[in-house]
Amino acid sequence: MERYGYITFKSVSYAMKFETAIKNYDIKIKIIPVPRSISSSCGLCVRFNIDDIGKLISIISNNNLEYVNIYKNI
């Protein structure tokens, strides 16, 4: 069973920019609506396999990608 993490953003445009940047790497992500367990507001987030968290944090740092929070084990 796969476990997922979620990355939230200030706006939909930041989520889309993130998705574009990650396409250059061998990491599977999916843009989905923010789960209610994270936030009741509207918006999109990135869902990723929790095993890729280290790679994603490195990519975020190296590419100065903006995000609000990273959630694990939701």
C-alpha cells in the first residue's frame, strides 16, 4: 500500500508552476484538490509518494520553488 504526502501552495498558479518544474525529474506527482483533513479552503495540492520526500525537498530547495506546507502521513 502506497503512502502519500501532500504539498500545499498559496495559489493554484504556484501548484501549476511546481508541477511543471517537477516534470524534469523522475518523480511521480499528482495535482489534486486539497484534502479536507488538511484544509477546508478551496485549492490544489501536490500528492506524492512519501518515499520521494527527500528528493522533493532537494528539488524544492535547488529550484527555489514556493510552497506553504508539506504534510506527511495524512
